[in-house]
Amino acid sequence: MIKSLDPRVTRDQIELNNQIAPLQELDQWETYEVFHQKKRGDQHMHVGIVHAPNPEMALLFGKEQYGRRGITANIWVVKTANVFASEYEDQDIFETVPEKQYREAGGYKVMEKINKYKKEKKA
Amino acid sequence: MYGNAYIDPNEKPKSIIDGEDPIKLAEFEARIARGEKIEPKDWMPREYRKQLIRMIEQHAHSEIIGALPEGTWITRAPGFKRKLALMAKVQDEVGHAQLLYSAAETLGKSREAMINDLITGKSKYSNVFNYPAFTWADACIIAWLIDAGAIINQVANAKGSYGPYCRALDRICTEESFHLKYGHDNVVTLATGTATQRKMVQEALNRWWPPIMHFFGPSDKISNHTEILMRWKVKMATNDDMRQQFLNMYVPKIWDLGLTVPDTLLKKNDETNKWEYTEPDWDEFKRVINGDGPCNAERLAVRRNAEERGRWVREALNTSQSKYIVPLA
Ligand SMILES: [Fe+2]
Ligand SMILES: [Fe+2]
């Protein structure tokens, strides 16, 4: 038995050579992505993951891991396997071009037209 | 809590970019040079992935093992308020381990594989946790000065290039500020207390000074390897730079309390603006990191015991049919 300053070591009578079987795949379960909402009315934001065996435990671990400081109104958990993500490689699909100004507020210059109209009318 | 990533000095110096696609490598380096982050599914050099896994994994192990010497003092912390605070700190450290294991997982190593490598002694963790916390004052010195060292390291690494690691570190750094204040408050209480309390905290500081000087690791060999890791923003500062930063910030605060540092050569050279000190005993550092410290065997035995005792609970809950998927971010 270990001679230790740690009372837990003595209580459990831990042996120094306590070999154990290695952890198997999925011993730590699968992962859930956690989304955190600070206040009612805010967006939920992705904050990280937890390992959990089911959604209820994922919520519990999510609360401990991401909600134990500051303020929290609500959290969501989603199995990582259920999230479908775009590829960074395809990031160019989000690029816009000058011809798409018709989608932007800045693409409409009404004041120019109005001023031109007023000037011509006076003349 | 953590020291700098431990790179084995005996590792063969080889070209770490051998065989990499030069076009992809150039794009990768340009992205980092622009200050953009690398995300899990991006192309990355093998050595980048390997060093990051090793570094983040060591960091995670350091958090989980670091919780052990401090956890020892929860039941004996003086007063209810300090017990609560220490419990919160220890919980944070275990939470840090979870955040860091998650970041390492995105690079392709499962949490099970990392824990297996920890409990068999294959992976390293910060050397300081192989020393015992003899008294309550030791726990206070750890919370103040070891966490202070960890913060210097973590703030630097949070500006690194790998997205998931940076995001984990941002969360961690926020919590560390509580640890630092809590630790400082406890040390101040002892240092401004009775003669017995002052003696107790001075003795703890004397015990912890050598491990603190070891904390950031030996001077880096200026090698091609180090240079590339710094260009890739895997390594953010040299070990000596971080040690200087620590001394600059904390030695004056120690002296402020009328405590002494057990190193007669320690002083700031006003010309070079650098701290001078007795070179730490790097043979001891190597001996301890390779397994032969006062607490290495105990720490791993305690960790194995925890894994084994929790195993039936994890198995009983493991009813899911789904497959493991690498987390997204
Ligand atoms: Fe920590
Ligand atoms: Fe900490």
C-alpha cells in the first residue's frame, strides 16, 4: 500500500502496481456539441463538446462544463454525428461579387437620383 | 496548469517537412502568417499534427494530474469558505482537462487512447505535480505560483494557430484568473499572519522554488525544429522567455510580502533587463520527468484507481449503439 499524504489513497488502500485493463473504444462514450444561450433573447452559441452516453447526461455534463460560471439561460446538446457541416475547402461558395450589389442596401443610391431631379427641375 | 511542451532532446533531428506537398505547405504557412487559424479538417503537415497532439495531450494530463496534489487538501482546507473555493478550483482543473482532451481529439486521437497513454506512463505531464503538497501552505503556493506560470504559458499558446486549442485556452484563461487571485489571497493571509504562518509559507516557497524554476523547461536548443514550430505557431515563446516573464511578474510580488526566494544569485540585471539566477538542476528535472520523482508512481496509481472504480458506471450507461465520431471543433 502507498504511504501518502493523500487521505483518499489511504482510504482506498491503493497499491502502486494496480495494473488495469486498457480503456476500450467508446469507454468515454460519443460526443455531443453544446450550444449555450447566455440570456433569453440571445442566440445560442457553440461552446464545445461533452462526452456522454445519452442526451440527458449530455445536458448534465454541459451544465457542469459550460454553465458553472457566469450566466446561463439555456443550453442545447446535439450529437456530433447529427451535425452536417460545410467544408472549409469550399469556402469560396460564400464569396460575393460586385454584380451582386442588388442584394445590398448600398446598391441603391436614391439620394443621387433625387438630387439630380431637384437640380434639373430648378434649372 | 502546465509547463511548456516537453520535447525530448534525444529525438533525432530530421527534416520535419520531408515528403510534404510543397504547394499545400506554402498555402498552410501563408494562412498562419496571415494570422488565420487552422481548423480540424484543414490540410496540415504530419509534424504539425503530431506535435499538437503531443502538446495538447500533455497539457490535458497536467490538468487532471494537477488536480491530485491540490485535491488532497480539500478535506483539510482551513474553514468552510476555503474548502468551497478549493473544490471549485479543482473542478475547474478537471474541466480544463476535458476541454483540452476534446481539442486533441479533433486531431484524431481518441480520449480513451490518451488516457491509456497517461496511465501506462507513456505520456508525460507537467513535472511539478510529481512533488507532494506537504502542508496547507504548499497548496497555497501551488495555487498562486504554479497557476501563475500556467497562465503565462496558456496566454501565449492561446495566440497559437490551431483553432480548437486556442478556443479551449480562451475559456481556460478566464477561469485561471480566479485561481491566481484565490492563491494569492491565501499566500497573503499566511504571509501577513502569525510568525508560525509566515514560517509555514516561507518553507513551502523554499520547497516549491526548484520545481517552479523547472516549470518552463530547459533552455531551448536553437534548432531548425524549434524555428519551424515557432513559425507554425505551435510553440509561441522560448522556455527562457517565459521563465523571464514569470520572474519579472512574480519575484517583486514575493519580495513585497517580505518573503525570500531561496536563490542567492537571483537578481535583475539592470543593463540587460534580464533576471539572473542559479541554473536549475536539470538532471533532477530529467530524472523526475522520466518517472523517478517522489510522487510519479502514486499519481498514476491514483489515476488508474479512479478509472477502474468508475468503469462499471461508464459501462452501465453505455447503451448507445452509435459509433464514435471525431468532434467538429
Ligand atoms: Fe488549469
Ligand atoms: Fe488553474
